[in-house]
Amino acid sequence: MTWEYKIVYFCIEPLSDEPGYETNLHEGVHMLNELGAQGWELVQFLGHPVSDDAWKHHAVFKRPCPAVPPS
């Protein structure tokens, strides 16, 4: 089986409490549910420090490639 992959930018997160945290959390869950409905499976969640007090996050998804009929 072959796979196709998708990397989605998720957010930049300050290490301090953010006023819109709950809203961002629910928007993230909505996005994950939409991608799941399209057949994407979350396989990795990556965090990258961008400063001493903030992180950038990406989500890595995969799904089977559509079958290609033989020539």
C-alpha cells in the first residue's frame, strides 16, 4: 500500500496562558474531525520552539493513495 501525506500548520502557542485558548482548542478539534472525515489519520504532532516563550505546532497526517488502475 502506498500513502499520501499532509502536513498542516496548527498554531503558534505562547507558553503563558492565552485568553483564546478554549476557542483555539475547539477550532483545532473541528479541523481534526474534518480531516478525519476525509480519510486522513493523524500520525504525528510536532512542536518546534520559535523563541524562549513560544512554540509552533504542525500535525502530520496520512491516508492511503487512491488506487491507480494498471496500464
